Amino acid sequence: MVSRRDFLKISAVIGASALFTMRFRGVTRVFAQTLPGGSLDPLAIPKFQTPLLIPPVMPKAGTIRQRGGKNIDYYEISMRQFAQQILPTGLPATTVWGYGAVSSASKKGLLLHNAPSLTIEADWNRPVRVKWINELVDAAGNYLPHLLPVDPTLHWANPPGGIMGRDTRPTFTSTPGRYTGPVPIVTHVHGAANVNDDSDGYAEAWYLPAAANIPPGFATEGTWYNFFASKAATNYGVAWGPGFAVYQYPNTQRASTIWYHDHTLGMTRLNVYAGPAGFYIIRGGPAGDAAVIDTRFGTPGVLPGPAPMLGDPFPSRKAYYEIPIAIQDRSFDANGGLFYPDTRAFFDGIVGSYIPDTDISPLWNPEFFGNTIIVNGNSWPFLNVEQRRYRFRLLNGCNSRFLILDFNNIPGVEVWQIGNEGGFLAAPVNITAMNVNKILMGPAERADVIVDFTHTPVGSYILGNIGPDEPFGGGIPGIDFPVADPATTGQVMEFRVTPALSPDPTTPPQFLQLPAITPLVGGTARPLALLEEMSMYFADAPAATLLGTIAGDPNLGTSVWTKRMWMEPITENPMIGAIEVWEFYNTTADAHPMHIHEVHFTVVDRQPIIVDEANSTVQVSPGSLPTPPEPWESGYKDTVIAYPGQVTRVRAQFNTPGQFVWHCHIVEHEDNEMMRPYRIGPSQPGQPG
């Protein structure tokens, strides 16, 4: 048995391995116990009872026609609370939150709130404007409290702090209970590049619903809300108001699979777990589907399709061969309600004392792993597929869980990855041949894959997951960590294979030539630290996760890191147009999926490091050689796995001035200091201090 602290010491000396490459010199990580959760036993949930929901397309509220400019697709989308049948019929419905359109220019538009939400279909170089509305109110217009336990001791949105205390970490004279007031939201389109900062979903630009009973003295919007409202009025001629904000997305990046979710300061883990998320797909342009070539004939390649289209009936009778698939983990109570821990004791048995007597927050858990897998909003669904090729746009939408999707229980299947977060890869990657039919996905990562069932016998087969039911640190499944419970979280969904209804017209993936990628080159190195703050009062107890700066060049020798909190002045400030290589030095025991807002980056390499925790120093292991990115990490990305005991380097160009953030996408980490603001270019006149 190796504790988190022991593993940290081992990784500091040895360095972490990439997936499936080596193990830690005989050291086996074994932390897993039976995965706890709510009062509903996941073994009591019947599997493969519900057909996979294929998310329909979000209806537009209209088109804004600009004289002498680009036409704009306009949406009005709200977040609401409602009951949804996530568990199979016969079990209780679940109260969740989700986005949905509140108006449609077409009578066929589907005004449906769901979790996950409908897909926003965007055209390359055609802007999308969204009025994001907070409708977390009841039928009388009074605010609805959070479905889940909000810890008010973190650095969070803090509406009860008022104007002076909002967006702070408050102090207490005794341990407080959960916050039960009105819920702030702010929406981030994850992967949207070249967007102005007023539309990025900055964590301090949140807003409460326009409820009738907001308590006196509460702040109704975050510190940056009014500043960005003024910018949006200047940039787009739009007005913000109580309970809503209006954002605009240029969609000038490469065609890609991106997604939207809440991003409120100190509450992202809870708001997203409650349900609000959805796909946002950008199509067309010089790197879109039409630019793919069939190398056999020099003609346009044919990818599996169609995907859902605007105006399709719901439920649809059409056969879809391109399908977005969001995989999440949740736990439930016997009444169907979402379960999320309401005490730190759930994580490591610490029952107190909490803040203010120690440095442990009473409700925050360093990670959370649900014991039930849901896909597109249903627990363990099934999908009928023909003996032909399909295109799946996969998303790991879990809070903390790394997935290792395992197709090996599907005989005859062949899996090819053609894209990731930033669009198409440099070339198709044969996952079946190169990675034994397995796809590793950190939280928030996407994989655009072609799954070929042509040679799969008719029958029913389960897509597996052999990622851990615990924090992930790299290594070999079943050796360096126990795999997910094969009876529950080790199963994702079922494919029911039937004969093909017609010949498959699509191009075999090995003959696809994907659009050329122009790589970034050069750039100034920026060393950054990924850190874990351990409790000074309890043994082996994380109190927070942090980011930091590093003085000097760890490539040349020992360098000292400095911990940085969310509230501290900005330390990452690229010049407009600058190319930089951000170096993530991971000093912790866990892998972290690192996400930089506003830009897409290329993965440069990884290299072992030596960590001296006692002296807060790090250096690249002398004599070591960097390893190149994995083939499925080619092209452009917005989230990268930074392994323990390694430096992970990414290269990005910072073109749009403004205030953005970078953070770990284990959202429990993000919510407790593992997020930092950064600024491109100079400070803006009138911006908040």
C-alpha cells in the first residue's frame, strides 16, 4: 500500500511514466476501496435499458443581418431546474439543471431543457451571439437554492459578501454550514479561441437570477460583470441586464468539437455536476470536413454522417452516423436525487476541526468519483449500430475521472482517431494497432474517432473503461493502479450491432488525408508549477491544490517555485501576438488536465523532473531526454495531461488582448485555488483591480 505522500516522494526521484510505457520500478499504486456514493446501490440500476439520446440541435432565436459585416446567428439560452429520467424507467426521475433555448425563429425549433443540453451548430467564420440567462427560479420567481452542498469557506463567488466581499475567501469565527442562497452562473464555451474576454465566461463575471427575493445586501453579479457589460456594449452594441449576459463567439478557429459549461468561481464542480453542459460544433472552413481527401482517388473524403441537423424532428427517425457522446460519472440517492458529498469526511475521514480552527474546508472534497456512468444524460444506455463505420465525437465530461475507453470487448472492431480538441489531427491514428483499442481521455478532453463495426458479428457488446476509480497518475492499468470496478464504472454503454441497411459509402480511415496543420515554432519558455498544499493539522490530507511560478530555468539547474493564489496579482502576461512555451512542472502525485482559455496550443514534449518538496525546488532530470507527444496529441489542443514527475510543454500564440484564466480541469482542484488569471497585453483602462 503506497500513500499519496509516499507516491509523491517516489515520483520526485523517478519521474512519472506516460500511459502504457513503464511502471515505477516495481512500485504499485493501490489506493482503491469500494467506491462509495449515495444511498442508491449502482448494482441495483439495470444496465442497457435506455436508448442513447443523440442530442438534437439547439434552435436559433434568429439571424442578425449586418450591413457590410458578417451575419450573426443569435440564440437565447437559459439554465433551468427540472426533472429528467436519467436512471432507467421504473426508477425515480432526477432533479437536475440544464441549458435550453427559450425562443426559436422556426416553429420546428425544439424548446427543450436537458442535461446534457442541445448542440450548438456553428459555421466557420460566422459569429454566434448568445443571450445566456440564469433562470434558476421557481414558478413564483423566487430563487432556487443549490441542489448540492456549496462550501462558503473557499475563494468563491460569495454573493452574501456584498459588493465589497464578493469573489473573496471569507473568514469565519466558527465552521459555517452550506450556502443556501441564490445561485450564480457564468457560461464558458470551452475551446472557443480568439474570443474577446467579455465573452469567455470569466469566473468573476457571474450573475444571479433576476429573482424576486434576493436577500438585501447580496451582490447580484461578480466583480468583472459590469466591466465586461460595458465592453460588450461597445463591441457588439448589446445590453446586459439582471439575470443575463450576452456573449459573442467569432468561430474563426479550425473546425472542431468544443463544448459549453458553467464556470463560476469556486462553484464549477457543483454547477457542472448538476447538469449544465452541451456540445458546440464548428463546421466548415479550410480545415473542415470538405477539406479531407480520399488518397485513393484524390477526391473529397467521405466521413460518416449525417449528424443531427437543425429542424430534425424529435425524437428522430433518421439514422445518424455522426454522434456526439458525453461521458460523465454521477452517484445517486435512492429517491433518484444526485449525490455529492456534504462533508470532507467523505474523502479521508476528517470530521473536524474545520475552518477556522484548521486549514481544512468542511465541505470541499479534493476529488470526487461517481459510481454510476451516464452517457448523454442516461445511465448505461445502449446504441443500435449497423455493421459499418460511425463517427463519434467523444467528451470526457467527468469532474475528476480519467477515462481509458476500452473497445476490446467488441470483436472485429477497428478504431481510428482523426481529431481532438482543436480539430483534425495531422494524420489518422489507428488506435486499434497503436494503442491496443484504448483511448485515454482526461477530464474535458475530446476525441473525434471513427469506429468501424463492419467486421463485428451481430450481437451486443459493452464499451469498457479501465481508467481508475481514483486519481490518475499514469502507468499501466491493473499494475500501477487498479482499473475501474468491472461491474459498474468499468462499463460505459452497450453497442447492439445489426446488419448494415445499405453499403457504407465512407472512406476507410487509412485512406483519409486530413487538412494540413501549420505548426507554431519558437517562443519564450514560461516555467509554471502544479502544486498541492497539504494540511498543517492532519496527516496526508490535501488542503488545496495550487499553481505557481518558477524562478530561473529548471532546464539548466535547480529552480525554486512560488505558490500563487487566485487573488494574487497576475504573473502570466504574454504580449499580444507572442508565442510562448508554457512548461507545466507537475510536483504532485496526480496527473492534471491543464486547460488554457482563449488559445489552442500544440504539445511540444514531456521530460522527467526531480522534485525537492522540502526546499520547493524542481529541475529537469540531468541526462534525460524529452519524449514527443503521442500521435493522438498532434494538431492543436486546449487541454493536455500533465503527468506527475514530468514537465509537459505546450506552445501557443496569444493574439487577443484581455483577461482570461488557466487551470486544472479536475474541477474540484479548479475550485480550490488551482486556477489563475492571466492577461494578454496591457492592463485595460477601468478594469477591476
